[in-house]
Amino acid sequence: MAELSMAEALQLFLANSKMKQGVQALQIEDLWEKMMGKTIAKYTNKIEIIGKTLFITTTVAPLKNELLYQKDRIIQLVNEHLGAKTIEQVVLR
């Protein structure tokens, strides 16, 4: 049996776990300000992944409108940061 580092073991566990989407959502939340900027991050209430869909919640109507135009960019940035084609769709709430 091959020996794995702790990081490799955790990645293997998460890849086969139902917790994977929750962990990825936390990773996105941590990187959200870096990806989208301070203003957008400040007014984003919640980020959630269900299936291959990223749900972004905000109560600021102009921000919702701006994010609607940036859906493709958001998908690209999130997938780059996660290192896989995890997100295929963005839904704004």
C-alpha cells in the first residue's frame, strides 16, 4: 500500500465525500474578495454550491445587475481557483 501525505489523504477523502461542495464553497468565500474586489465582496451575503451551480446572494439590486453581466467571468475565475471545471452555471438571488 502506498503512503500518502496528509494533504493527499484529505484530497482523496474530499473527492469521494458529500462534503466536497461545502468545502469548495468555503474556498470560494475565502477567495471572493481577491477574485471580485472589495466592494462586491462587501455586499455579497452568501455563496453556495449545489451540484455544478454557484448561488450568489445579495440584497443590492445594482450589484445583482452587475453580476448578471459577469456570469461567464465568475465561472472562469472560480473554476481556475478551484483547479477544476466545478461550476457550470451562476444563479443570483
